[in-house]
Amino acid sequence: MDSPEDVIEPVAQSSTTHNLTRRRFSHDYNNLSPDEIDGLMSSSEGRPFLVVHRLPEIKEERIPHLMPGTPITCRVDNTEKYTTRSKVHVGTLYTVRLTHGHFHWTVKRKYKHFQELHRDLYKHKMVCHLLPLGRFAKERQQLRAMTEEMPSLHGNERTRRTSSKMKYLEDYLNGLLENVFCRNDQSMLEFLSVGALSFVTDLGPKGLEGPIFKRSGGHRIQGLNCIGHHQFCFRWSRRWLVVKDSFLMYMNRDNGIINFVLLFDPEFKVKVGTAYTDNKYGVCIENFTRSLIIKCSSYRQTQWWSHEINQLADSCDFLKVQRFMGFAPPRENTLTKWYVNGRGYFADLADALEQATEEIFITDWWLSPEVFLKRPATDNYWRLDEILKRKAKQGVKVCVLLYKEVELALGINSEHSKRTLMNMHPNIKVMRHPDHVSSVVFLWAHHEKMVAIDQTVAFVGGLDLAFGRWDDSQYQLTDLGLTEMANGATTEEPKGDTGDNGVADGLKPSEPNKQAEQGPNDLTHNTKLWLGKDYNNFIRKDWAQLDKPFEDNIDRTQVPRMPWRDLSAAVHGRAARDVARHFIQRWNFTKIFKNKYKDEFYPYLLPKSHCTADSLSFTVTESKKAKVQVLRSADRWSTGTCENSILNAYIHTIENSEHYIYIENQFFISCADGKTVHNGIGDAIVKRILRAHREQKKYRVFVVIPLLPGFEGDISTGGGNAIQAILHFTYRTICRGEYSILSRLNEVKDQWTEYITLCGLRTHSQLSQSVVTELIYVHSKTLIADDRCYIIGSANINDRSMLGSRDSEMAVFVEDEERVPSIMGGEEYQAGPLTLALRKECFSVLVGASSDPSINIDDPISDDFFFLVWNATAKLNATIYDKVFKCLPYNTVHNMRGLKEYSSEERLCDTDPEQAVEELKAVRGLLVHFPLKFLCEENLLPPLATKEGMAPVELWT
């Protein structure tokens, strides 16, 4: 049989790249392999999850819905009386309890349903006998094992007694179910309420199924229900409804296509009757995004469906608003792992992607298909697009959600990312969202970064799978072919970094060394860590021409790269299912909203049941158990629901912290004034410090943020309007204006330095025989508290990320459940092992303890550490960098005139390079104090006549 690649039309080629103006694949090529067919025919413990993505193929191959070789038994054990429409005759309703493997379910049937089943089976039997067609050959073979006469349903004296009749019907059904022909007949399957998804183990209990008529419309999505036309302009369609333990869906049984999925959420309700459905036998099922109306055949069926749906949903976690007003509850005993920097994160992610057998979900603000996950790259095996292509060829469904940027404002070229991936294999599906005009969303972005693998392991945090993100604790400024250390020395190759939970993440001996299709240059002897656009300094020059990924963006022989500091996390089991559920909600929401994604090429996704979440097919190495809650910022434009649980978790953690908080974030814009800024994180910090001051207790706040915002601009001339705008709101939060943190700490006066410290990060190296420096770009979104809990995610400390109504975000709140001995404030203390290790990893690199064991970081709030290590290191380093490089931003530069004068001063690194090198030997770690008085005499808001000044203030906050 031809492979998918053999039967696909050729793609038009240009001199540089594929033609990206159209979609290469119009439909899937998913023929079931003989091994897959054998596996489906021999499964007795439940069907594999691949069934979800192969429904049309399974129907075409005529794979039976019931598991072959697994008995199905029934027990008729109850009767109910009901009044017929004539209100004269009283009928009997039989409760039939069924068992198939470990699946159990109940159906209710009238006697006439048994009669109809008998008639349909008899008709099908006669057709198979009388019409000698090839398609009936299989049925005729099955009929040979069946007795000539069908069991009779005509009653006799014995069957007139109800109890005996129940037993007779039970024996009758069991007799039919022992025969392959009868039990796989369509009329039998409908009688038993069995469908293609009934026995998929990872979908949980069998649930409720059956044929219904559903009404079109009812979507609660902006733009889909113009002036309520769906209330009078609609149609009815026959569908097969399936209700599971956390969602319901309906599908077309004729072609095996899933038509809609409705997830259970706190707005989930089931309503019955004309008042809600405009139909006598209608049932209205609601959640945040839709009011689905179905039509039943009788009042009894209406009541049965509503009762059973409510009963199935009753135990669902997602029906309740959880802690922090979130969608998912805390998950105890969850395997998790933290990562500082991209090296360990990308390496573990690459290994996890290799383990995928069913699904890979990815959502990013920016995705670079050509990014390498393990380095240095000597071939393309660990390149992201090659990994995804390899898994897609193995039958894994790869679903990618990308932020569709406003192209005039951002150059991340999501169109290139989408077309590059989708032209590789039909199993790779990429959606972009939002459509800015139709959704009226111009300012906000999908900012979360996550990967979920088989809904079993998930990675979340601040790292996009994109250029410029990979780094380690060395924070190298140069990459000319050999791994260069900060002091200018070189080694042949990196041997692995221990910056992530103390585990080296270099290449393992067992890993493949397969030579894949090469990029523009042969990588066989490559020793560079950052190839092409991956080597970048975006404040000097932002990314451009991303469709030429292996061409350098800047001259690496003259310009140092800007190191990238970030934190991320891996979670397993139920927490990973929560992450995957969020992705599924966004994916299905986007499919409904955008017309171009409504075709069958983009499938609806189904969430796996949490009842099978503890069965892990693989785990990330060195993961530890803790309590994990998945948090998010979401709105109706982004996900179809509203939530700001990340903000609530931040404020709760700050307010309830007893000893310290450590904040590492790309932005620090807070302190609500009810006008321009609304998130209360800064306010919570102020209140907590004032409480400590009044109680005369030690309390520390560590804040680490970038020295400059991440926009292209020359800071020596002011940096440009975008940089100045972010600086304005950052300084407004910290120290300028009546709402700032330091202004509101007037009660403590000059003692504020005992409570809070604000720093940035900087490093230095040698490049082309010259000593150079650059700030380390802090992209982290992390809060650590009391050595017992931490938050890692994609949410910045600003209104865009925190309010929920703006950018979409994701985070995890991790609480240690175990305790280890430690020290806090000079006294014995019980710390959480995961959080303690994370805090020490951060502190050891920042203050230089990783290279100087004499520096003690055990007690984070002691005076010795806070003043003599942390603050003294930041002050010393800032002084040295000023003396050697005249670095900007700097505290003594108060206005533009002073900036010009300062920038024109001679630098020691230019006048006396040898002395500069000697001075830099005293630098310890990476910390420098954040310059609180930089440009303090200037108004940093963009002039109104500029495009930045005309933009809404919300763009910057």
C-alpha cells in the first residue's frame, strides 16, 4: 500500500522555501495498519485511545463496537409502571443492567423495544440469506453459528407473570448476545446504547448514549449568534449523543465524524420542558459556550436523559468553582519537576515527545519550527519540526495552537510557523487565533506556553519553543563555534548543565545519532549552540526574516547575544489532564469560531477521564511528588470562559507568606489605582510589608526583573517610546508617584531597604579580543514563598496577564507536601524539598554561590544573607560594571542631558582593557541593583503625537 507521502500531490517549490500560500493536505491519510486492526480485534480490557482519532477508518474496516471475545451479559432486575399517551393503558418499563468487560451501564426499555429488536434482527437475517452479496459474506458466516429459529417473544401462561417475564427477557437477550451476528447488529447496538466510543478505556466509564435530534445554533460566542437569529432560524439533525464523566458530544453515525463537544464547567445545567426548549420533549444542556437543545421521543425519555446526564456530571470536578476561582482543583501526590533555563527543559521535552504514542498538544505565543531542543546539534534529529514530523508519521496526532499576531506590530511570523509544520504531514494540525477583525481583539494575545503529551505529561511555564530561549546557567554572551565561558576560556563541548533539579541534561549515550535532512549547512562538525536566528540580541535588533532561519540576525563576531533566563515546570497525571483539558477547550473553541477550521481535517478533541490519570506510560526523570493546581487567565474571546485564578493565587500567596517572597518576572506593573492599573499584586506586597513592620517581624521581598524592557532600541539615546513606556509603568509601580510601593511604605520611612530589594541581572565575557557586557533578559514568571510553595507559568505581573480579560495565560501552583529540615531567620525550619531546592538553585547562581561554596544561602531572611550577600553583591557588581562599561540604565542618570553626557564618557574597557579585566574579576554572580533613579526627572510616557502615544494605555499595562 502506498504511504501517505506517495499519494499526496507534489508541492510547488520556490528557490528558497515551500509555497506557503495554501494548505498542502486537505484530508487525513490514516489507513489502519494490520497490527492496529489486530489490536482492536483482540482487545479485551477496553479500546485504546487511538479509536478517538480513527472513527471513520474503524467504521470503514467494520471493526465491531463490542470487544470481540469479551462476553456481554445482561440482567433485567427491575420494572416501572408508566402511563401511555392514551392515559388508559399502563405499560411496563424494564431496567436492563449490562456488563461488558469492566464496563457497566443501564438502559431502560419497554416491551415493544424487545419486539422491535426481534423484528429487526429477523429482517437482517433474511436479507443476508436471500441476497447473496459479497458484503453479507461475513454475516452469513456468523449466522451458521445461530439456531435456525429466532427465540420467540410471544407470551405463554408462564410469561404473563411479570417476574417470570423479566427472567424470560433476560434469557432471551443473553441468548442473542452469545451469537456474534446478533450482538454486532446495528439494531442490537442501538438497543444496548453502544457506540464506537463506548469502551475506550481512557474516556472513563461507558456513560450514557443514544440517538437524539439536536437543534442547530445556541452558541454563546460573540459573532456566531447575530441578534438572536438562531432562536427562530434553525434545523433539527439526527445525531448519536454520548455523555461521559466530564463532557458530552454528539456525532454522525453515518460517517463516524464527531460534530460537537461540550465540556462540563460551572455553568453546566440541564433544563427540561417547553419553557427552556420551545419543545414538549426538549432538553436544554448549557455551559459557558453553548445552550444545546436536543429533542427526545417522549416525556419519559426526556426525564431519563436529564436525570442520567446530571448523575454522570455530579462527580465531575469541573462543575465546581475551585480554589482561587479556578477551573481545576489542587491535585495531591502529583509528580512534578521545575526547570531553571531552557537547556534542561528542552532536553526533557524532547525525550517526552519521543515517548508520545497518541497526541501532542502545543500552544505558544511564538513557535520556531527550526529550533533545536538538544545542543550542540550535529544533525537535525532533535530539531522541533523533525521530531513532530517523525511522530506524525508514527500516527501521533499533533495539534498546535498559535497566537495570530497583528503583523504590523509583531514580527514573529506565525504564518510561516503554521505552513512549515502543516506541509510536513497531514497528522500535524495548526490553528491560529484570534481573527482580529471578526473577534474585535486587537490588543490581546494568546500568551500561554504549554505542551501536553498523551494527556499524561505536560510542560508549562515561560518558555516558547522559539529562537533565543535556549540557555543554561553559564549565560554565554558569545558563540563563535566553541563553547566559550564567561572569562573567555573555551572548551570543546558542553558536558551537561546541573541547573535543573541538579540533574545533568546533556546527550545520553542511548540517544539516536541519526543523520536527518540537513539545513543550509552540514551540521556534522557543528559546535555552535545558537544557529542562525537563534543567536540574537533583540534590544540591539529584533528578529526579522524568520523564513530564513539559518541566516544570522546579527553579527556574532561583533555583537554579544542577550542571555535568556526563564523557569518552567513538568507535571504528570491529573494535573497534566487539567493542562490538556484547557488546550482542548481552546482548540474546540477555535474550531467553532473560525470558519476555515470547521472542516473535518481539524478534528474535535476529547479530554481523557481523570479516573485513568494515575496510569502513567512514562515519567520525566527526577520528578518529585507535590500538590499541584493548574491556573489560568482566560476570557470569552480567548477560551469561551472567564477566569483570573493566577492573579488570585499570587495575592493569596503574598498575603499568607510568613517569611519571604521571591519574585522573578519579565514585568513588574502593578499597584491598582482604578484607572490605568487594576491588578493588586503590588498592593498585597505593601500590605504584607506594613504588617511585618507593625508586628516587628522579619520579612523579605526579593524582586528580580529585566534591567530594560524587551523592545528594540538604543538606550543611550533614550531607548525609544516602547522601552520608555514600560519603564514608566515599572517605575510607577516601584518608586514614582503616590501609588508606588515605596511611596506607600512611608510608614517605614528609610527602613524599606530592610524589607524589599529590587535587582536585575548582568554578565560579561570576551568577544573578538574585547571585553563585553550585556544584561540577562529575565523572562521568568515565578513566585516562591517561604521555601514551601511556588508558582511557575506564563503570566507577567501586569494587567495584560493577570486580569483574565486580556491575554490568555497558564501557570501551576506547586505546594510541597513533604518537609525537610532547614533554617529560617536563624531558627530551625521545616521546608518543602522541591521549593527549597528551587530557591537555592536561583540564589546560588545569582549571588555566585555556585562557584564559591563559602557563600551561605541556607537562610534567605537572615541579616547576613540579605544585607551582606544579596544586597552587597548587587551593589558591588553594579559599581564594577559602571566603572568598566558605563552601563545603562544607571542610577546617576536622571535626565536626557545626563544620559547624553554619561554615554559620551570614556569607558575603562576601551581605554585600559587589561585593567578592565582585572576589575571584572571581583564580579560575583549576576545580581545588580535595579536603578531606581534612572531618568527620574523625565516623563517617560510616549508623546501623544507618536503611534505609541496614540495606542491605548492598556497596551502597556
